[in-house]
Amino acid sequence: MVRLIILALGVLLGTGLLRTGLVAQQTAESSSMTHVFEQRTYTTHPGRLDALVMRFRDHTTRLFEKHGMINIGYWIPSDPPLSENTLIYILAYPSREAREESWAAFRADPDWVAAAAASQVDGQIVMGVESVFMDPTDFSAIR
């Protein structure tokens, strides 16, 4: 799974998509600044991946930005069985404290509460969440 994310980040960097976002922001700031990166993996209940993807596409990513989170990227594994029930994404924050504040504000946002409720009319979507904090290496293009 880590190889998948490294490959995807490499593709994004190679095409220049990340250069205009976080990397450009970091270049403009002090070169010693480092963001906190979090990889989150969601496992859905059977048949509910499309509902999760729709919720992220239509609501969640915009609300993350509203609350100071930086959307790095979103992936669905290519091969079964993970391609049937798994969404992997990476967010960046200025600090762990900022991360905690952003998530608290996000969870309390009435727009999020409404979107979450509406998306679960047909049943719960998420069965499990795994969170991994990552530190970029000193030779990483994204810090």
C-alpha cells in the first residue's frame, strides 16, 4: 500500500500537479518548514464504496479545505479485493495542533453533519478507519 502511495505521489510530482499546490506554498515559505502528513484508509461496508466516494467528491474535500486541511490526494486501490471497499487519502496540516483543531471544527460543522446524515440514509458507509502520521524525508520533494 505504501508503494502505491509513493508511486501516485511520484506521478503527481512528475506531471506538475503538486508543484502548484503544497510544494509551491512550501517554496514560498521558509525552506525549513515541514507539514504534518496523515494517511487515512477507509474500509467500507460491502457495496458502499461509491457512496463514500460521492460524499468525498461532493462534500468532504471542500469542507476539509474550509477547516484548514490540505487535500494531497485520494486513491482507490486498483486490484480486488481492496478496490471494492477501500479509499486511501493523504491530508497535510501545519502542525498536529492544527490538525486537531481542524478535525474538531470539521466534525462540528453543520454542513458536514447534514452531508454525513444524508449519505447514510441507505445504511452506514464506513466500517473502519486507519490513520498513519508520516514525516517526509529530507530528500522528499513534498515537505
